[in-house]
Amino acid sequence: QVHRVSEDSTGAHRARSPAAGAFSYHHNRMFTAVRDIVAGEELVVECADSDFDGGIYQLSRYDPKDKAVTCLDDAMTVGVSTIPNIGKGLFASRHVKKGEVLISTPVLSLMREELRIKATEPSRVDMELWQLLLNYCFSHPISDLLLLPYGPMFNYINHPPNDNTNANTFIKWHESPFDGNELPRRQQHYHPELFSMDPKQVAATHGKGLMIDLIASNDINEGDEIFLDYGLNWRMKWKRYVDQWQENQSAYRESFTEDAAFMSARDYTVLKHGPDIPFRTAGRQRFDPYPPNVQTACFFGIDWVDDEEVDEGITYASWNDHENHDCLLPCVIMEREEFTVSIDESHGENQSQGSTKKVLYTAKLSDVAHQLHENISYDCHLLPYYEYIYTDIPQEGIRFVNKPYSTDAFLEGAFREPMGVPEGFYPDAWLKKNVRRRKGESDLEGDLGEEFRRREVKDMKDNFKAKQSS
């Protein structure tokens, strides 16, 4: 069973650390067993929690002789990095010998342009804006192909604090221990034929992948942090960025003073808003506002209006009308009602009656900024021509969330640079100077097969929009 991810900036505040916005604050997605699991049994997660029955069937068992299976070792653990204000780090949980493979991870190939953010604001049109995901990719200075490792724990590895002198690991291409012909093409986890394709072909090929190994370059003691050299280009760009950040901090003290007051929705909830503090109504917020980057959001059941309705107007529903409250959208708190509820208290044989305060809210749900958000369930999206009023919302049915584009991940000028690769790591076919296309050659090799063709992001978005309009 999957649990919600945690959020923790580990002290990387935008007014105090140049690393703010340069790494993900979301981590630690946990899985718990819903039944007893036999040693060596394959772990699986249902696609949707609503369909999850816990499973009573026996899944496949691990066989050490099965060459298609890669074991995860017990050599590493995740903790707060020894480098201040840069997030989590990877540590050795036992003694690791030189030459030992710590992680074998698959990599997702994509073109650099896919991670570009196209700004619409006039003041930002000429700026180079990149998604945070760029920082977790490997790249080469003269190639547009990115490699994103997504194996367990790999993305917690940091660059050493003293340039590359403390690096204790390196990467190399994974060497397949078996003849690929032993498995169907879609079950193979290593496809060296990708080395001869150009970057666009590699990125457009779905189902064929490559793997890299993280290898200890020297003995690593238990408890030591594991470091990987991100390369010369990364080191130089990071040094320039830190120097510029420090200069700006001195030159623009006023803006940094404003940044000093910044508080994420999570931090505001933990530090300023306890579970018993009532939420402010819209009227109250006019003279006692929340931080400008924070807004309230309400849990609710589903969009209760029939999709075939064409009328406009106001529609009402109560918290009590819904059995489950799995949807979450921004909301404006219109009213707050506080009243006292009597409760029976038992103290051994003595019975007494007490009371407690209860708060219920009425709020207007908003879907304006999220109507094309593919990660929000279709049933949670609202029809644009209705005003949705939700009543009888308890205290636990409201939470603070960050306003769109207000978090450090969208911080203007936040550090963006992919990790470098060792010399000779990228094959010549992936480098710009060697990319040549013969006349009439297609973007994909003819023998890839339909099962290896990658779906375009645009096609997926078009399908989502079509679903909304149906």
C-alpha cells in the first residue's frame, strides 16, 4: 500500500542557501505490507487503491539463478547529508569494498528540450528556464540527450563538498550477465543497440532501456557518505552560481529580506497553525492575511454535478453527502461556525458529561488553476460554468497548500545543471558533431516495432483534454 510522500527542505531556505530550489523537497514515499510476505517474494502495488484487495495469491519467488532479476543490496541508507542545506544524502550501512557495485539502475532517455519551461510572462520570455528534473539527469556538454537514473536511492547521491577529491564512487555502463536472446525483447533490461542510434531515436524509443552501475572507487567505511563527482562543467557552473548568489545577497538586501519571511505551506502549518486553530474566512483575511504564497484547500468527495448538465449557476453539497473525501482543490472559506458539543466521559465506574468545541466551514471550491492538471483525478475536476459551494467541512477537511509556481522549485534563477559523465561514456553517435542523417532516413529504425514507439507528451495531453470535454 502506497503512502503520501514527505516534504522536507532540510534547512535550504531561499534567503540563506544557494541550494534552495536546486533539489526536490519531496521524498520518502513509503510502502507498507497489507499481508504477510514470504522472503524472496516479488513486491507489487495495485494501480488504484480503490481496486486494492490485499491479494491472497502467491506471487513469483526470487530465484538466485534467475539472470533477469537484479537484487537490491543492503549496503546503503538515506539520511541528512553532511553538506549543510543541500538535502538528503546516501550513506554506507556497512563496509563497502573497492570495486563493489552499489546500485544498478535503469536510465530514462529524453531530450534536453523536453525539460525546458516555456515562459509566457513578458519579463521571463528571454530567460532560460528548466524543470528541476534536469538536476537529476546525466548529460554530455555536446549532446542533447539526457539520461535520468530512477533506481532506488540513486538520486540521493551528492557531489563531494571539496570539488571531486572526496568522491568515492564512479559510474559505468552495466554489463549484462546473460545473453539477451534468453528473454523476449520487452523483458530485457539492457539494449546496447541504442548506442548506435542518434539522440532523437534513443529518446523516442519506448521499452528499450540501458542501465548504469554505481561502483565504489575505494573502500567505504560504514556510516560514510557516498559521493559521486558530477564533473568539471557542473563544478564550474556551481561555483559561479554560488558566487553570484552571494553578490546578489549583498547588493539586494531588500529582496532578500522579503525572502527571509518566506514560509512554505508545510512550514506554516507546522510552525504557525496548530490543529486546533480555526481557519480564517475570506473576510477575516482581508485585514489578517495568510502569507502570499499560501492558500487553503478543501477535501471533498467527487464532482457532484452531472457532466451532461448545461445550466449555469450555484451548486451545493455537504461533507456528509460523501463517504470518501479523496479529492483536494483550492477553496475560499466563506463561513465558519463554532458550537459546543456534549460528550459522555467515563472515569472507571463514574459517568460524567463534558463538552468540546466543534468547528464547521462553508467554502467555495476552485479549479481554475488546475483544470488541465493530469495528476488530479478526472472525477475531482469541476465544471467551469458552476460555482461549487461545499458545506459542513470539519477542521480536518481543510489544509494549507502552496499557490501554483510559488515553491522553491519555481524560484527564479534557481540552479539548474545536469550531472556530467566520465570521458568516453557517451558513444559518438550521441554527440552533436557526429550526428549525421542520411537522406530519407526516418526518425525511428524500421525494426523497432510498435511496442517500442514512445507516446508523445502532446498526444497524452490531447487525450486528457478530450476526456474533459466529453
